[in-house]
Amino acid sequence: MIQQFIELGQGYGDIYELCELIKTNETRFHNAFVFTANHEGVSVASLAVAFKPSGESKFMPIYICREGIPYNEEKLSKRIQIFKQTIQAAGQQENILEIKHSSIFSEKNQFYQYLIGILRLNHYIPPMQ
């Protein structure tokens, strides 16, 4: 199975697009994630959703809005609240994971491979076959 991150943007208006993808692909919904990271003393969040492959495909897309949302566990931003409400309306629950910030990696592709490794290791997405 091939898993690949598809970046929608940094999370401003992109959250609405991500939520619409969840609503229109509810039958393909696999898992949702809130990735939190610390960057220069500020906590930021990335929101992501993994969908099951379509038809006979072996491609699992993981849509992400990367690191554009300030994160405070006690007072969630409106964008994170909207994301959580959409996930709950689909009868699911998000997984919150603390990760390294993407700026640590020399290339964005390395960051996404790091995330895929974490998700596979914790059985949030299926292994390569």
C-alpha cells in the first residue's frame, strides 16, 4: 500500500476544504490526526485525515494542513474545533500526536516519511504490502 501526504495549505481557509473532504468521503474515512509540534517556543498544530484507497487502488491519501494553527490544549482555536466537530459528525475521533516540527528536516519529503513511519508504527495506517 502506498501512503502519501497531500498538503492543502497551512490551515487557514484550508480547514474548510479538509472538512468538506471528510463529509464527501465519509465512507472512505480511515483516521484523523492532530499533530502538535513546538517551534521556537510556540505550539502549532497540523490537521490531517487518511482515507481508504478507492476501488482497487493501493493508494491511501493523507490530506494535511501543515503547522499553520496555533495550538493550546486548554483553549482550542476555532479551526481545530470545526475539525473536531466534523470528525465527530462522521462518528469518529481524532488522534492527537506530538511530533517534531518540519523545520528540523532538510526537505519536506523527509518530514512526511517521518510521519508515515510514526503512523505505521502505531498502526494508525496499514503497513506497506
